Amino acid sequence: MDIWDKEKRSQVMSKIRSKNTRPEMILRKALFARGFRYRVNDKRLPGTPDIVLPKYKTVIFVHGCFWHGHEGCKHASTPKTNTEFWVDKIITNKKRDKIHTGQLISLGWTVLTVWECDIRHNFKRDLPRLIDNVEAAILRGKSKKISIKIYEERENEVVLVAEDIVEYNQNPSDMKTENH
Ligand SMILES: [Zn+2]
């Protein structure tokens, strides 16, 4: 028998959830354990990305399936009441996400989206595989742009004579970790 009544139980459970199993915390810990260092909730960047990896010029959003309208996801179903209100809200969120992604990409960032359902459900028992995918996407982001600078020394000054950015043929949609 439960030592708590129903109300107390749900209080306790929600506390545990918010402290230890919040999806972005899980992802952060896993990435940290693999040696990645990051900033969190960086307000200086569009959309305040959840995880920012400056070394890899990559940001990661951990999106709640409901709030960010994860298409085709069973964890993103719209409530039966007040449907119009929620649909409006989610459409607005999605538009905003798209704008932020566009801004970040134009600033040279690689944008990765990890959906909560992957952390909470789909990969719950095989989290290392999900993290493998995220890691691969981060490393791909780094290899995408290699800046080659060629300097020439002229009397007392160093002049940049050429700067090539080699871009590999990468489709940004490949970067998303949307394995189901
Ligand atoms: Zn989802």
C-alpha cells in the first residue's frame, strides 16, 4: 500500500519529475558525461536555446511535443476541450520556433531539435542510442564548416589574403534527431 494519499503522491511524483527526469536535464547530463561543455538557456541567442555548444557552433532545443506541435506524435495530441485555443497557441509556437531556427542558421549555428517523446518514451530504455545520434549530429555540425585562413606576411604586417569556407553537402533536416 502507498504510504501517501493520492494528492500527496502526485505532489511527490511531480517533484521527482521536475528535479531528476526533466528531459533537458537528462540530455545535459548525458552530453556532459561524454565530455561536451555547454551553456544553458542562453538568452543572447534567438529562442533562448536549451543547450548551446559554442565549440561546435551548435544549439539544441529540447521541445515538449505538445507545446511545440510535434507532428505525428502520439504525445502531442490536442485536448478535446478548448481545442481552437490550443491549436492557435501551438501554431503560434511553431511559427516562432521556425523564425528562431532561421535566425540561428543565418548566424551560422547548427540547430538540433530533440523531442521530449524520444527522451521520455521512445528511447527511454535505450538512451545511449539517442545520445549517440545527438553526438553524431553535433560532430557533423562541426565538420560542416571548415574555415581556412591564409595569411601572408608583408613588411611589418600580416594580411589575410584568403578565407575559404568549405561547406559540405549537408541537409539541415539531416541534423534533426527524429528517430521513431
Ligand atoms: Zn513527440
